[in-house]
Amino acid sequence: MKKLEQLYEGKAKKIFKTDEEDRYWVEYKDDATAFNGEKKGTILDKGIVNNKMSAILFKLLEAHGIPTHFESLINDREQYVKAVKILPLEVIVRNVAAGSLAKRLGLEEGVVMKETVLEFCYKDDALGDPMINEYHIYAMEFATPEQVEKIKKMSLIVNEVLVKFFLEHGLKLIDFKLEFGVYKGEVILADEISPDTCRLWDAVTNEKMDKDRFRRDLGGVEETYQAVLSRIQG
Ligand code: UDP
């Protein structure tokens, strides 16, 4: 496959067209942002970690019946994916209170939720990805009720599979963000799953092993990203 013109450059990835109409070429960058772009930096080799980790997790999820956009790795930083049309939604899945949920509900970080919590945000940087509910989704035609039903079902299965997988590698999956796209009329899982989009805590010490190290200036950012990849490869 040939890499053709760049379609889009996001905060963490560049997307290129290819000579195959239904495939994109994704390049993972080392750029890091937080707090809606207010904080900017670089995490050395983050692009490599996130590219490889997403590949591992998408393959795992495919094996559990979740359709994903992942096709194959090209090299350390790049992968082929199906050319999806991304729905303008971020789906947040939460097992343990942290981040904005802890703030919003006045909970201590680390409180285990009695039920898995699903939240939707409207994917719009200028608006700061506001939280929305299903009424907004249908009124704004961000997705159909059938698509939302599938998204909810898939998100809960993804959570079950990933919680178990990470725990087997010494990590607690606190919360994460998913994005979905439409490919040949079907909703499939897209974007990435990485320490940029998940909160992962060491299963024994509760040490933060994700982008919160960058967000909160906790140090050892690069080392932590590498450690997460080593653990899930091991
Ligand atoms: N998240 C993400 N992209 C976003 C917002 C959140 O990947 O634009 C992830 C974040 O890394 C965390 C989870 O979604 O794993 C929940 O994030 P939260 O709503 O607590 O927001 P934050 O505190 O990260 O701003």
C-alpha cells in the first residue's frame, strides 16, 4: 500500500490516504496535550508505545468479537486501518472514580463504582468536548438510536475484556475513552487505546501509569509509557 496525501492531523496522530480507497495510514506522534490543549509537550517515543499497544488491544478485542478499524502494523509508529467516518462522540467508560467524574460528584479518586458508568461527550475541541446524553445525540443527529445501542453494548464488552487483560498484567483499568466510526454502514471501534486514553493504576501500589503522569507533572512519563507496553507484551 502507498502512503498518499495527509487527510488530517490531530493532537496525537496524522491520518493519510492510501492507494486503497477503504484504508487509511495512521502515524502516531510523540506530541502530548492535556486540559483541552492548554498544556503541551512531548513524550519521547509515546507514538511507538501507543501504536504498538493499540495494535495489541485491537487484536485482542477482535478475538472477542468486537469489530475494530485495525488492519495491520506498518512499522513502530504506523499502522493501516479501515477508512471509517468517525462519529462525533467520545464514549467514556468508568470503573473507578477519577479525573472529571471525581470532581463532578465530589468523590475521592479511587472509589470503586458499584456499576460500570458510561458517559458520552460531544467531540468538539472548541467546545471542550462537553458531556451530553442520548437526547442530545438524537436531537443533534450525532448517531442513531440503533448505533448508540451497539456502541453501549460494545463498550461494556470492551471494558470486560480489557479489565481482565490489564489485571493479568498487573494493571487496574480505572477509566478510558473510546471512539467509534462507520465502515460500510456498520459501527466499529476506531481511534486508539493507549495510556493517553486510559487510566491505568498499578494493581498493587495504585501508582498512576498513564497520561496523568504528564497532566499532573508526576515525573517518569516516558518510563511509565514504556513500562505499560512491556507489561502487556510480557
Ligand atoms: N479521555 C481521553 N480524551 C479526552 C477526555 C478523556 O482519552 O478528550 C480519557 C482520559 O484519559 C481518562 C478518561 O477518558 O482515561 C476519563 O477522563 P475524564 O473525563 O476524567 O477527563 P480528564 O480528567 O482526563 O480530563
